[in-house]
Amino acid sequence: MTRRSDWDFWAWPFGLGFAGGTRHRRRGRGRWFESGDMKYVILRLVGDKPMHGYEVMKALEERTRGCYKASPGTVYPTLQWLDDEGLVTVREVKGKKIYEITDLGRKFLEENRSTVEDIFDRISETIDRVMGEPMPAVNRAIGHVVSQAYKAAWRLSDDTERAVKIVEILEQAADDIGELLKKEPAS
């Protein structure tokens, strides 16, 4: 059995949206990209190197260290829009459409440099927050609790009293953790 990373396996049920989902955490319950960001991101990637759609998806995944996996339903319409606007050209190579930035596309990136830099800064900041301490340790602990809770609940399904105790323990833990958010941080 292939073991997925702790982040892939445990983050998605908690609304963090990894493992290819579309729900992502940034600034509350936002998404990785704001409306309209993708055109800048994809244009910049294609500006670095001509590529086909699948390569764009892989480049996005690499830039986000595997935390964001773009869908074809996001990438291909954006590439089509960039082509329609004259920001990229398309040529066919071995049956694949290769997208390459145009001079107009370079000018567009230059005119929107601060927007593009802001987007990539937000991506870096989000990855640092998600992948940096203490999150991996928290994630492993959550995984351990979930694993033990399911294992115990499954084995104790005929013992209602002890099964109810599992729920009480989990609810108390959630309440205790929630209380930490209400307390002022130590200076």
C-alpha cells in the first residue's frame, strides 16, 4: 500500500484543500488564487519557457511545492483567453499545442509587475505558513488522533458507553483547542 504524505492525507478533511482538491486555506477560508490571478500566473510561467497545458499544470504544482494542483478546467480556458488576447501564441509540435509568450504578453506582464509579484509573494507566504513549523507536527498529531478514534470506535461499536466516551473526548479536545484562540498570546 502506498503511503501518502501526512499533508496529502490529513489536510483535505480539515479544509486545507491539498491532495488536488479545490478548497484551499489562505486568509481565512479563501482560495490559493483570487479571481483573475491565474492569467498572470500562467502567463509568467509561459514567459519563462514555452510549454503545453500539462506542463503548465506541472509547473504550477512545482511552484507551490505540491500544495496546489491546477485542473485542466482552470488551465486550458486561461490559455485560450491568453491566446485570444494575443498575449501568447500557439504552435503545434508533435500533436501538442505549445504556448509561447508574445511581445504583447511581455508588455502586459511588465505593466502588471506589482500584481504578478504580489501573487507570487502570497503563494510563497502561504506555502511557508502551511509547510513550516509547527504545522507538520500538528498534522501528524491530528492524523494520530483520527486514526485512534476511528480504530477505537470501530472496535467498540457494540459498547455504546465507551463509544460515547470517544465522542466526549474528541469534543473536549476541540473545545480546549478552541479556547487557545481566545487567550492572548504570551509576550
